[in-house]
Amino acid sequence: ADVFLEMAGTPDAFNLGMATIRAGGRASILGVFPKPFEVDVTQMVFKGVRLSGINGRKMFDTWYTARSMLSSGKIDLKKLVTHKFKLKDIDKGFQTLLNREGMKVVLEP
């Protein structure tokens, strides 16, 4: 990934993002973590990752930028959706993710 946005506030999400970011990539941390956790800083050093924490005013600026990019058609999020399931089939949706068969699973009411 060129850009990694951590918004969940979970160590697993952070570490997965760091593992998948490209050399020279940018990581923006928006999530709030409930407690300290161990991070492999060496990985960030060798990849040359640009890491920044975002809160307050800058956070809202990123939302406006994202909204602008989506409304302009520059980014088509529909291409990211790999599977759609009815809400009653939620177990199938989670199993698809756990089996790494899908990237973005949508549950429809």
C-alpha cells in the first residue's frame, strides 16, 4: 500500500498496515489505542515509512479531501467490494474474510 490509514485503534490493524505498506509509504494514525503495545520500529526504519498521528483540525481536513475525491469520481469504491451478502448470511461474510477470500465484504439489510 502507498498509504495506510489506521482508524480502528487496534494493535493488529496497526501491525498489518506496517507489514503491507510499501517502502517510502505514508502511515496516518487516527485510531485511539486502549493501551500501549509493542511495535517493530526497525521495519518502519528500513521501509522509510512516514508516520504521523492525526487528530483535531487536520483529521477533518482529511475527511474533506476524501469526500472531494469520492464525489469527483477519481476513486471508485465499488471496485474494492469483493463480496455482498444479505445480513442473514453474516456468518458467510465473516468466513469469507477469515478464509482471506475477500477484501471488502458488504452486508446488506
